[in-house]
Amino acid sequence: MSGASLVGHFVVAGQDPPAKGDKYRISKIAKMSDGRWMFNAQMGHGDRELSISMPFEVQWAGDTPVITLTDQAIEGMQGSFTARVLIYGERYAGTWQHGPAGGHMWGKVVKAGADKPPGN
């Protein structure tokens, strides 16, 4: 997953669609000594992009990783977040909660360089 991007959509439960675009660029993931995984990533938030470096617990459902966070603060953002995001093959899907707002997210995993034209 290092170097990949999660590119997709999210919706807020209880609000009418349309879904909004979502993108997380993962620069590096490394397993920590306590069993958690350190994610270094960039994520869009409104009209700005945040760089985050934070540990996440990854649980496994067979061969499927599920990234979990529960009531966790994210630097540069207010409040705490709870999410469960599973990744399988070239797709991801999950649920999220930020204070009273929550919803669903889904999309594809784009490997590094996969979005560049051949020869570049």
C-alpha cells in the first residue's frame, strides 16, 4: 500500500446524495513494534490538504485488512474520528463518524504510477 492512493467517494448519512470526492495518498506504511501500523499520508479536507503521520490499528478478517480508529484525534482537524475501512483487492469500503456526522466511504486503490501515461 505504500505509494498507493485511495480514490473514491463519501456520503454523510441522512443527507441526500450526491456523493463527494475523497482521496488519500499514502506515502508510507510501516509496522510498529506495538503491532500498530504507522501511516504517512496526505488527505484532502475542504479546500486544503493535510499531511498526517499517525498510528492505526489494523485488524484482519482472514486475508482482508481493516483499518480501525476509535475516538481518535487527527492533527489539523477538530474533534475525534471513528472509522472502519476494509481493503480487498483494488477496492476499499467503510464507515466513518466525526462527532454527530457519519456516513460511508468507498472507492478504488490506485497503485503508485498507475495513473500516469505510459512512458512518464
